[in-house]
Amino acid sequence: MLGLLPTVRLLGPPVADQPTRLDPVPLLDATFLIYPDGLVTLRVPIAVEDGAAQLTVQVTDMACSTQGYCMPPVEQKAVVLELAQPG
């Protein structure tokens, strides 16, 4: 789709509806935010400046089990969001 992209401002950090924990992985010299098994909803507060009805975002995630098995990451998957209109 060609055209002007809506101007988007981030209003705050992502917020999860489930508790999280930090999991250090020394081999990767990184720490990952871990969510519990099951459905987790993340909300990212934004403001869209031009009144667009849709916004396409790129999402990266990876699913792991509590037994330590992880699926390959999904990187920069395009997701179309339907935006609520004021009023």
C-alpha cells in the first residue's frame, strides 16, 4: 500500500495483563522478559496524529515453554491494527 504514513507518537511503555519475570541468559549475555504460559495481552499506548483508520506495525516475539524449549523467533511480522475513532 502506498501513501502517507500516519504520524504516531508513543505515549508510554508496553503494559502486559499478566505478571512478568526477568530471565538472565549468561550464554547470550542478555536478560529476557518472560510472560507466563497462556494468552498474554500487551497494550502500547499511542497517539495517531492524522485520524487514520488503520496502522501497520511490525512485531517481533518468541514463544518458550516453562521446560526451556523455545520456538524460533518471529521477527518483524506485519500486523494491521484497526484504530478506534473518537466519538
